[in-house]
Amino acid sequence: MTATGEITKSLKWWMPLLLAVQFLTRIPVPGLNGLTAEQARHGLSRSVVWFPLVGALVGLITAAVLVAGAHIWPRAIAVIIALAIEARLTGAFHEDAVADFCDAFGGGHDRESTQRIMKDSRIGSYGALGLFLAVGLRAALLIALPQEVIIIAIIASACFGRLLAVAVMALVAPAVTQEGGLAKDVGNRTNVKDLIRASLIAGPVIGLFAYWHIVPALLALAGAALFLFWFRALLLRRLGGSTGDCLGFAAYAGQLILLLAVLAIVGT
């Protein structure tokens, strides 16, 4: 048996799921302290298929806070509180990615400048504007959604966004300039088989959403396909591959795509 095979055998089936929770949230996860560095690194590469399920969990918490808050305050206040708690729960992982992506692709004019800005952790004007517009749009969508669909829409969009990030990992290799991070350490091991597994795990959540209303689901899938086609071409042209910030941006974009699809059909 190879060294990789021995590491795989030493990992329990549920460890990659716990690693996905640990990586994507700030939820305390017991039972992982005994892992070696190699086990943790290998387990994280296998955890990608669980990203949509962790997204659904985050969406469930966000929806619960929003619904509970809406019984006390106006919907707009409840949405702000829910998004603030979600940002704390996830470490603002995707919001930071949105800002960094907008900084690099807004301020960069060629591959070299885009790569240089992407590596800079500071947030410039494009990043601040992009983050404001993205979070503001999501808040506006949650405020505008009808009460009867808001829970399933939040959960499904959070799951759908993480699935879209997995799709980018499977379809776009990491940029050669990446020295580490999600894209380099995990993305280069993610393939179409992992995307299929992630889709199957996301299936019950997305399927329940589609059962509720098939038209927004199909519209969201079409929107995601167009986004992937555009996003892949953009990343290859401007970066030569993906980065962790690009994956986080894709996850946030996936949430917006599904929420826009819901409101386009249900809100009319």
C-alpha cells in the first residue's frame, strides 16, 4: 500500500466532514487534535465534497437567526443581524475573498498587476466597493424575499454557493504563482469525480429546493453555468488559474445567483 493509501485508511470517514466544518467555519470541532499534519492535509483535500453540506448548515443557522429576529424587529434589522452573525460564524471568509477579488480584477489591468494586487492583503477602493455592493445586494434580496420561501432559499443558496466553488476547483487549476492556500493545497487535488460527489451530497438540499419550485432552480443552474463559462475564461486570462480568493468569490456569487433566480420568479 502506498503512503497516501495508508493515510487514507487511517482516516475515519467522518473526519473529512469535520475538517470541512473546521475549515469553513469557526465552530469548535472536537476529535481532530490527534491528526498528524499529513493526515490533516490529506483529509482536507477529501473534505471538499462536504463543502456544500457545511454551506447548508451555515444557511440553516443564518435562516434561523433571521426568522427569529424578524419576530422582534423589522425584516431589514433582522437581516443585518443574521448576516453579521453569519460573518462571525464563518470568519467572514467569503466576504474577504469578494473584497480581494474585486481589488485585484478591478485595479489590475494585466496579468502581472492582477497577481500583485491579489497577493496584497490590504483592501483598496475596488475591494471596498465590491464588498459593499455584494453584501448590500444579498441583504436587499433577503429583505425582498417572501416570508414563505426565505428559509429554503437561504439554505439552498448557501449550499449552492459552496458547490459552485467546488466546480471552480474541479475545472480551473491553481495559478502557478500560488504558494499555498485552498486553491494550491486542495484545489489541485480536486477533480470532476469530486464535483460529482459534492453534487450528490448537495442533491437532497438542492432537490428539495427544486421540488418546491423547479423554475428558479433551473434558472439558477443556467446562471451558474454561464458564470462558470465566464469565470473560468477570466481566471485563465488574468491569473493563469484560480486562487483561494477566487473560490470564495465564486461561493458568494453562487448564493447571489440562486437568490436572484428565486426573486425573479417568486417576486413577480
